[in-house]
Amino acid sequence: MSTTMAKDQAHQLVDRMPDNSTWDDLIYEIYVREVIDEGLADSRAERVTGVGELRKKYGLPE
């Protein structure tokens, strides 16, 4: 699920980056922003799994 980024948000992201940033740095920042936004959207839509359930699923101690 990809979210739409407005031009002004993209400009703000670039403006906050250090002057010596690379294209890879920019791509990483965009990726992180997208993943966070998608996680927040899932949380708001109650598409979440509790930590206890995940621990049980993967056989981890609670």
C-alpha cells in the first residue's frame, strides 16, 4: 500500500537533510516515512496484532 506524498512534504523532507546527503539517503528517508505512515494507517484501522499473539505464534517467551 503506497501513500501519496505532496510536493511540499517532499521539499520539507529534502530541506531537513544534511547538505552532504546522497540519493541513497533520500530514498531511505522516503522509505522510512512511507513505512511509518502505513503503520499508523493500519493502527487507526485496527489492523494490528498484539505482541503476545506474535510471541505465541513464533514460540517466543512472553
